[in-house]
Amino acid sequence: MACLQMYPHGTGGTSLYNLRRSQHACRKSFIKRSRRRYANKRCLRCSPYTQAVHRGYLGETRTHMNTRYSSATVDQDKEDHRQNMRTVFDFERWATHRSSQRYLLHLIGIPKSMLIRGLKVPLLCEFCFSSCVASWEAYKEIHPSLGLPSSNLEASDPFHLTSFALALLLAFRLDASYSRYMEARSLWGDVVCDARNLMRQAQGCCENEESLQLLLRWTSAFCKVLMWHVREHCDLQSELKDVLLPSEVEALLQQEQHKPNFVLSVLTQIVHSMPAAEGQKLALDATLTKFQKAVATCERMVKTPIPRSYTR
């Protein structure tokens, strides 16, 4: 009706055109109002802080919100212990691992187990709840005349129905965790193998000792920088002090850009400045391309966790 009242006179082509334009404008306005109402309803179901972010009162991004959330829920003791969990086996370690006395060592190490320490809060809550139930049942048996209700569950169907789903979720978590671990371990093995191949190819095509030493230093530095890039609580300067020259370490630390990419750019300049044939330089550059793919894969693994709905 509002559209018809705007153009009451005339039935010609111009009036019909204007009528259609008015109807189209009314439809767009109705769609915008509907979307705004739907957004406000969704925002009302959120916390006041999230409402302020959605409505533009606070300019905080999702990344900052996740950082604020994670910093408030970090288990610092557990995070500090993770630095000592990267165990590399040798022949002596394998012999100890196969020993029949390992069961005694496992029993002695239960109080120091990271699994027990990580589950101490839910285990403590479960212990307190079980103690309350046991105390209630004992008090009910001591005073049967009070007629207190029992806390026993007669039906076991809920446990039977959920046990299968819990088993599937647990199997998925174990499989996904082991797959990520094996992918990371294989990727690091590829980086070490490519670094050795790079030096082997360089020694076969170049006889300049200065260029080879420069390439060796920065190849070793790339492995250290990549390790620093994907780990926490790692001091890059202490890792590089025995690998690069002091001036090279200072130049690397002053770079604010992506440090693994900076090392790769230095390696590319070293390769192209070497006195070698063009085909040999292309082969060396292909190995550096594998380094670049390894960096991208490491970043993907760090930034992409197992779906959170399966790991809560």
C-alpha cells in the first residue's frame, strides 16, 4: 500500500516503471530489517562482552578473543613439562624400553606421570562425588528408619547406549593424535634428508670452499629457525650461536619478517652466486623448494588442531 500511495496518478509506462522500482526498494528494505532483527536475536543469546563485539562497540578480533580465552585457561605446569616429552631413542634407550623391569619403573613413576597430573582435577572431582554417594548410602543403612531415598541407579541402559559412542570418540582421538605425530616426525625426517642432499649436491658441483662453508652454515641455521618457528619457549639466539657467525646471527634476529623465509632467501642467493652450471643450480633450487613446502606443512599442523568437538 505504501508503494501505491507514492504514485497514485498515471498508469503509463513511466508510472509502472516507478512503481516497480518502489516495490523493489521496499523488498530490499524489508530484507535488511529482517537480517538486522535476526542478528540482534543471535547477539542477545551471547554474553554482554560478545554482544559488544558483535555490535561494533569493541574492536576486538576473534584472534584476540581466543588469546584472552587461552591465557586464562592455560595449565602452566603441564605446558612446562611438555618441553621434556620430546624423547629420541637410541640403542641403549631401546634396550631399557624392552627390559622386563620396565613395569616396576612404570609403577614408581605413577606419581610423576603426566597423564595423572593432567587428569588430577577431574579425578579429584570424581573422588569427591563418589565419596559423597558412599557416605550417603552408609548413613542410609545405619539409619533405615529415616526412609532416606537411595542413590542407586536401577537402569543401566544409559551407560550401554553411550559406551559405544565414547569408544568411537576415544578411538578417533587416538588415531588422529598418532597420525599427527607420525606426520610431524616424517616431515622432520624429510627436512633432515633434504638438508643432507643439498650439501651433497653442492659438494659435487662446486669446489669453492668458502661458498660451501657459507651454504653449510645457513642450511644448519634453517633447521634451527624452523624448529624455533613451530615451538614455544625456544631461544633462537642460543640455538644459532654455534651455527652462524655473530654478525649473521644479529642480521637474522633483526629481521621482523618471516624468519624461515628470510633464511631461504639467503640460501637462494648463495646458490645462485656459486660457481656452478645452470642445471646444477636449478637442482639445488628444487631442494630449497622442498624446504619451503616443509615450512608450510609445519605451519598448517601448528594452526590446525584436531576438531575441538572431539578433544574436549
